[in-house]
Amino acid sequence: MLSGFTPPYTPSGTSSLVPPPPWHYAGQLISLAFSVDPPSAASLLPEGFGRATGRAAAHVCEWQATTDGSELLDPVYAQYKEFIVLIEAERAGSPALYCPFIYVDQDVSMVRGWMQGWPKKFGSIWMTRSYDLDHPAAAPLRQGTRFGASLAVKDRRLAEAAITLSGEPGRPIGFLGAPTFGLVGSPTLMGTPNAGQKTLVRATIPTKIQGPTHAATATLRLFDSPRNELSLLRPESITAATLSTLALSVTGASAA
């Protein structure tokens, strides 16, 4: 009998690309809140999701993930980076976020994301790391320290960001502070090929630990590309930025 949570399926299931939840994550995030053109933002929201507010967020993340701890001993399966963009909408009278674009550099993370409604594509993501050392190369967490980040897809740079720590505590930005949703698709080649139904979902996250959050000033640039429409959300102004650490666990997802 063949088994496995995802392909490839084998008798032992060991070759499966992604094991079942729970999935545990910890990482460092550069987060930016910015204003966007409301009609452009609205064009990327699912029908009936809510009214676009003209606010958006971006996260550049370096994660370490595990299921039972084994990935931490074989970190090529645990570590990855991603670039996330979120649109804010007023949904049932409260702010909610929808993810139209997300880029990642690990196949394991991409498949996990698709099951949660995160529309992940492969990209090359880089961000400055901080080390607990008082040295010019360590990017210490203090006023005036600068961090950078970039995203490239298919040899084209799509985004670049820079932040400068202010020395003040920061407030939650993006999915750190508001419910976040995505679409799970079901394309099929059986019968007449079609895109299938799309289901609005929200990941089930019973555990979240927020680390220190450092406020910053920031810049964010999004560039045009022939096959990626990230620049539809080109920032009009940056309203807040932070550098923070976060740990969370995902146990499943539910239809919204």
C-alpha cells in the first residue's frame, strides 16, 4: 500500500515532500506597512472578501521550520526565505488581510503554502541578518542600524526594501496583528481541464510567540515584470516598519 501526505507516494511515506501538520516555524521578519491605490488593491481581492482600505503590508522573512525536530538536524529541509504581500480590507466591520502574492525559495515551503491558501511561487529572497555582537558586520539591534532585503524572480528584480532602526518599540504589522486569508485552488485535467473551485481559507494557528519588535523607518520599491503583477501594489507611502522575531505553529486550515 502506498502512503504519504503529499507525493511522491511510497510504502513507507518517507519520500513524501511534505509531512502532515503540525508545522512549527521560527524566524526573523522585516515588516512594512504602506498605502496603495485602492482600486488596484481591490482588483486583487476575491469577490465578496471586503472593501479595500488602501492599506497593505509586506514581510520579508527568514524562517526555520520543523515537524518533529528532525529537520533541525538536516537544516536544508528546515530553512528558507520568503517575501509576502498582503492587502487590507474591511471585512464584517473589522480589518482583515488577503495574500495575493508570496515568493519562496524552498519547495517544501511552497507546497505547505498552497495547502494553506498562500499563492507561493519560487523566488530568490535575501535579507540582512543580525548577530548578537558589537561589530559593523553584525547588524546589532540598536538605533541607526540598517537592514536591506530583495526579491528576484526568473532573473528579474521585483522588490527591494531598506529599513533603519529608530531605537523605539514597534507595533504589529500585517499578519502579526490581523487575521489573514488566502485562496486554495483545485485545478484539474480530468474531463475538461479547468481551474476548479477556489476556497477562501485561514490557517489554524493555536500557538504564536511574538519576540521583540523594533520600529524603523523604511523604503520599499516594487518593479514591473512581464509575468508577475506585484507592481500593481506599488507603495504610495510607507506608514510603519519593524524588525521582529516570531514563532508559530500551524495545525491545519479552515474555510472562511
